Amino acid sequence: MKLNELTIKQAHDSLVKKEFTAVELTGSCLDEIKKTDQQIRAFITVTLEQALAKAKQVDQKIAQGDSISDLAGIPYAAKDIFCVANIKTTAGSKILENFIAPYESTTTARLKKQDAVLVGKTNLDEFAMGSSTENSGFFPTHNPHDLERVPGGSSGGSAAALAAGHCLYALGTDTGGSIRQPAAMCGVVGVKPTYGRTSRYGVIAMASSLDTIGYFAKNIEDAAIILQAVAGDDEKESTSSNIALDHYSEEIKKDVRGLKIGIPQEYFELEGLDPEVKKIIAKAIKKIEEITGSRAREISLPHTDYALACYYIIMPAEVSSNLARYDGIKYGLSEKSQDLLGSYLKSRAQGFGAEVKRRIILGTYSLSYGYYDAYYKKALAVRTLVKKDFDQAFKLVDVILAPTTPTPAFKLGEKIGDPLQMYASDIFTIPASLAGLPALSLPCGQIGQLPVGLQIIGQQFDEKTILRLGHYYEQNRK
Ligand code: GLN
């Protein structure tokens, strides 16, 4: 087995036993990047020198007999929307093509403190807007399972990098599904914690009331280790929560028997759900019934039909406001013109791609005088109804199971001309985002060589239960 194929847990144990060095481990990821990233194109920036320097430091600590953290010397990749001090951070946009972050996101700072090794910054849909990584301002990323297909998005570069063995885990962001959807399509675990569980500080904002920092891992055991390292209150971020963390690596081992499972009937009635995906999910549910010894019960989330429309009002409204700061003066691309307004217009016209512009226009419209009540305010009310549906359901069950995506990875170019079709690929992930709930996707089968993901949704701040169920499922799924 090659070193880059190890899990975090395996690699850590071997580092401590001095079976190989952190430099060797990092080198094996960098070699793999060199070998296959020309086809996959997961990375915008590879931080080779910094990675090797960090790995060397860890090796010195081990040689001196110092104790090291679980993530010390373990190579990871970060979506290029996390600010990493003195490293190019583009958000996948031409408008930030040459932007060097002057400061560090809380998440990458916490990982730095643990001596984690950053191997590079990964490709994404521009400002995280998209479901295929084709909206990147630079180039599309390819799915390692089938190079003619998309890896999903918007954190498609991170999902593809992990699936291709370029790193041992990867960071992403999930606003409406951008971790869970690419995780499903690339056959890896993807975790979106509760909104507020992880700090958004230093992550370029898309839609602030929805943006959630999360990650991709090879299995749940690793996912538990990462959550422990990155989650928790942050004085720099006012929406981060001080609700105590659990000991995730311990929690996942506790018993799952008797756990109450809910199946939202509306999700399975949805037009567009691939019958093959439906079959695979049904099989996974049966397995979980066996594991928990309890029958899954049907629950109802009656406002599911409105979730997508609601998201596509609230999200663009926040996008239009968050992206107002890119004016060609404060950061990045600056196009000269005769006057200031001309420079704003030219910089934004050239710097932003079509999807970003579409959303800025939609958002500006729905926030404008006369339309605010009809659209934005109404959407906020619908968001509350979606949240209440989940509150009702969680009176009856502990976790909710659903497909992550309606179809496996689609072909590059297949949906790019039809935004509504592209938006529909997040139909199963958006409701939990609107409600701020923790949810994860984990591999549960394949159609041909294409992976399918099972989604587990939990109650707010109850990451431990979805991880635990995922862990048991992973161990027993064969
Ligand atoms: N695909 C969804 C969108 O385009 C979700 C994006 C995300 O979660 N960042 O908005």
C-alpha cells in the first residue's frame, strides 16, 4: 500500500512508531499530485515547499521524542476559499486571481497549530457558487472515477483531491450542499457540521447565514478526528457557538441499537431521483435497520418542495451584499477607467463570471424596494417553516436518512447550459442547510464505477450521533 492511501489514523500510528517519516508521507502525496493532477486538475496552487518544510519540523519533533497531535505531519488540502496567510487565495475567481491572503482562517490556523501539512489549495466553483466545479474562473476539475464527469461542487477540487489520493483529508465549505454533494459524487465521506459549530472567520463569504465550514475524509474515524481539531467557539466569529464539543472518537464507538431512524417520504417521491440511486439507498436503509435493530419510520417534511426556491432567494440576496466589496479598489483585479464608477463597473464586469453575475443581479432585485417583502421576506418565512418541519420530525426520530444527490456524477458540460437543472442537483442537501443542521454523506454503493452517497441528517449540535451511525454503517455495510 502506498503511503498516500493510508487513513489519518493509520498514518498517525505509523509516524509515532517511526515506520516512515512525515517527509516521506508528504512526498507520496506530492508525487501523486504530480502524476495525476494534470488530468484531474484538483489544485489551483500546490504548496510544495511549505509542505515539505512543515513535514520536516514534525519529523524533528518525533525524533526528539516529543508527543505529536493526531494531525501532525498529515497532508491535507484546503478549498481555495480559506485564507491562508501569505498564500494565494482566489475563491476560484478572476477577480481574486492574484490575491495573497494577509491573514489566516481560524480553521487553517487551528490545523497549523496541530502541525498539519497543507499540500495545496483546491479548485472550486467561483465563490462557491455551483454544483460541478465548472464555474471555476480558471478550469474545471474532473472526477477521478471517470474523467469525463464532474466531481460535483462547489468543493469539487477538495473531493477530487482526496478521492485521487493527493492528500489524506481536505477542507471544504457547504452553503447548500457543497461538501455533501461532491463527497457523494467522488465516493468519500463529507461532513457539514451544524451552522455555528465551526468558525467562518477567514473564509471568503458567499451567503453568511448558510456558509458552513466542513471537510472530506476517507472514513468516519478520520472525520471524528478532524471535527475535534477544527470545531469550537471562536472569539473572532460572532455566530460561532460555545456549545461544548463531544469526544467524537469515543462517541462513535458507543452503541447504536435502538436509535430511531426517520425517512422523509417527500424525498423519495421527488421527480428526478434516479431509480438506481433509490434502490441503493433503500438497501442502505435496510442495512441500518439491521444494525440499529429498529424499523425506520416514515416522517414528513412537508415544505421540502419550497426549499430550493427559498434558498435561491435568500442565498443570492446575501451574495449580492457580500460581493459588493469586490470593487476593483480594495482587493484583486483593478481595471482602469476615466472615473471611479467606470473602474468599478469594468473591474466587476471582467472579474466575475456569468453565474456570479446572475446571482448578484437576482439578489439585488429581490432586496430592492418594492420586491423585498414579496421575495426576501417571504423566503425568510419559508425558511422558518422548513426548520419547523425538521423540529417536528426530530420529536419522533434521532436521525434522518436520505439520498445525498438525485443522480451520480454527471458529464462535464451536461448541465452547465441550464442553471435550473444544475440547481436541482442540491435538492436533497439544501433543506438541512436552511435549517442549519449537521449532515454528512458517506459512500453506500456504486452504479457502474460511479459512487452513490447516503445522507445522514442530525439534530443541531448532535454531530456525534450522525458520525456514530455512519461509523457502524461503514463497518457493516459489506
Ligand atoms: N450548489 C449550491 C449553489 O450553487 C450550493 C453551493 C454551496 O454549498 N456553496 O449555491
